[in-house]
Amino acid sequence: MSPLLAIAITVTLVLYGLAMVVGLLRLMRGPSAQDRVLALDFLFVVALLIMLVLAIRYDSSMYFEAALLMALFGFVGSVALAKFLLRGEVIE
């Protein structure tokens, strides 16, 4: 791996870490439930991006599979929370 790529990956991971801190702050202090759900969805996306950067860093396909599972569970969780906030029940 080239030194420039290693530096870019390190900077990217640090910036994603800062983004997660901002997302956690919004999750804890969100004025409404909708803001908290959106912050949780944002955290799923940032965690997914971190997994993809780690896959590039370690040259492993296992991280790509984990990122795919995280995307699936994040989407299903977001849909379930949105439906709960809209109707008050998840299962009809």
C-alpha cells in the first residue's frame, strides 16, 4: 500500500469518527423522536462507510459482507422505527 493511501485512509477514519460523535450528540439531544431516528440512520451509514474503508485498508472481502449486512439491518430498522412513529405499532 502506498504511503499516500495509508494517510488518506487514516484521515478518513478520523473524520468518520468525528462524524459519529456528532451523530451521537444528535441522538442524545435530539428535540424530537424523528430527529433521533434520523441520527440513528446516519450512524448506520457512517458505520457502513467505516467498514468499507477498513475493507480497503486490510484488503479483505469479509468487511464488505459485514457492510452489506449492516446496510440491510439499518434499512429494516429505519423502516420499523418510521412505521412505529407514524402509526404507533410495527406489526399489523
